[in-house]
Amino acid sequence: MRCSNMKFHKYHGLGNDYIVIDPAETKVPLDEKRIKLICHRNYGVGSDGILFGPEICGNGFNLRIYNPDGSEAEKSGNGLRIFSRYLWDKGLVNSNVFTIHTRGGAVKAQVVGNGNQVQIEMGRVSFDASIVPVLGESGEVLNREMEVCGKVFKYSAATIGNPHCVITSEQVSPETARKYGPLIEIDKRFPNRTNVQFMKRIDDSSIQIEIWERGAGYTLASGSSSIAASAVAYKLGLCGNKVSVRMPGGELSIAFSDDFDATMVGPVTAVCDGEIREELLN
């Protein structure tokens, strides 16, 4: 069955780029093969994922998030900021707070300034093994040990609607993330795979992270990774409840309540609008 062209809208948050595809603007079904092709840096448009929405519901907007490998993500901090900016650009929201529903739970969003900054109330962080989940562990998974290719890491597990493994280290680098990230992502203790952050404390209010993102690979920035890593830093007493997270793509500001409810503030940049030609989609 042949299909028509597909409109898309591309944005990035600190170098973490997503394509928004509005179901109202296309009749083309998004299957795993098309998702992989569209996200491919050489054969498609190129992106760290696809945001499929909005589907307007009674109390907000529904969003589905797809990784470049075709899998579906529960939640994405940068993706949610980008999607919020898209809703703003379309005139579907104003400066008031609105709700976005994801597989990883509902969030509260607010576009501020001239649209290039977005605040997201991401929900509550949990470190509980049964919730993340982490097999073979119980209680809060903090400062545990894992061995990967003969190297022992100190790790903590966290979820903000999607799973994270935070490795604390004195030094972090893209090379370390690329080498060990893909192995930790598929470690058998993480039944849903996991996002991986290598985290270094800078001072009482800032950390540095390198990221291996589940289903996407090495990533310049990640909102949910920033929240997970800063939550671990706060929980372990390495930082206070307001943390600046430094990544290769830039910085995000994260704040926590006493109950570890997380709020993220960061930029979004509009890149381009376009059409994916029928020739590629077929």
C-alpha cells in the first residue's frame, strides 16, 4: 500500500533533537521500520526520536515517544519540553500550565518567556528496586556495586517514569559512556533495559554527566537523565535540592521537593519544518 508525504517539525533541546509528527497532518502509519528510517542520520531526516502527537483529551494532550531503534519510551524530559514548544507554536497552549500524558505518567508543563524556555513538573523520583525495576535487589538501590568487563562501578537506580542507572565517578568522559553504556543498558538486572548516566559531582549545586540513552545511544543531553542523576546526587548528600546539570549539549536546572518531586527548566530551539517524501516512506 502506497502512502503520501508526511509533514514533520524538528526541534532540539541542548543538542538532543526530536521530530514532532502530528497525527492530524498525516495518514501514514508509524511502524518500527519507518521510525528507524526517519530517525536515521544518513538515510532519513535524522533525530534522537519521534514525538507523535498531540491527541487532545479532556484534560490535556496525549503524547507517544519513539526511540530511533523503533521502541517506545515511557517518558523523555527533552522530548516533553520540545513537545510543549510545538504546542505553543501551534497556538494550542499559552503561558498557562497544561498537562501532557505519557506512558510514564502525566506531567505539568509551562512555556515561559518568548517560547524558548519550558518548565516541566516531571513527577516523583523513586529509587525502589520494585518500581525502577531492578532484579535481584530490594529496597532503595543506592551505592550498589556492579562489574562490567572486569571494571567495578558504584551505581544507583532511579525512575522518573523510565528507568535509569547512575554511575558515580571522579571522572566522566564520552569514551566511558560509549564503552560501558551499551553493556549496562542491557544488563540482566534491568528487565526493561535502562538509561545510563556517568555522574561527577562538581560542587554543592552542580554535577556533570555523560549519557548513554536506552534505544538511542550516546546523547548530548537528556532531561530525564538529568533528573535521575541529580536526584541520586541529592539523595546521597552530594548536592542540595537545586542542581545545575552540565552535559555536552548544555545545562539544565533541576529542583526537588522534600518528597523528590522534580521540576526541570531548560531551553528548546526550533530547527525546521518539512515534508518526508513518499519515496522514502515506501
